[in-house]
Amino acid sequence: MMGVDIRLRVQDLPVRLAWQIQHLAASRVVVTIYESYIPQALLTIAVLGSAKRDRDLTEFLLLFVGIAVVTVLLSAPFPASNPMIHFGLQGPYDDSLVSLFQTLRDGSLKAFDL
């Protein structure tokens, strides 16, 4: 993935991170937008359902579930790697949203604790 990022010229994560730290208000807006995908999806379902747009609702749900399945199938053989680790901003086993994936990547995770 880093090769793709380099070809697309989006490998400047440390620069973007520094900008976000300097502009906390903008950072909060970006985080809010990023975290609003669940309410957006629920609102879309509610609006389509209440407007009796059954065909559009069916299409939305099929696409949503289809994309979720494709995402899981593609990410299962390639567990996520944290770009913060790649750029040396965080250690591979530091507490983060994707630190669990490091144990998947190195083969030390043997069982999922549900």
C-alpha cells in the first residue's frame, strides 16, 4: 500500500499529522466527519424507508452489505498495518486502534478473545 501512496503522492502523513495538531478546530471537524458514517447510514435508511422508496432502500442496503463483505474478504489475507508505525510515530505494539493487527501480521495471535 505504501507503494501506491508514494505513486499517488499521498505519503506525507507526518506533515498532515503536524498540520492537524496545529489546527485543532479543523482536526475536530475532520474527526467528526469521519466518525459520522454510522449516523449517516442510519439516517439514509430511515429517510428512504419513511419516503417509501423501497427500491432505493433495497439497492442501498445491498450495496452497503456488498461493500462490507468485499472489504472483509480483501482485508482478511492482508491485515491492516498502521501508517503511524511505518513513519516511526508509534511502536508496533503500542495501544492503538490497529495494534491487534500486528499480532495477526507476525503470526503470534492464535485465538480471538470474544
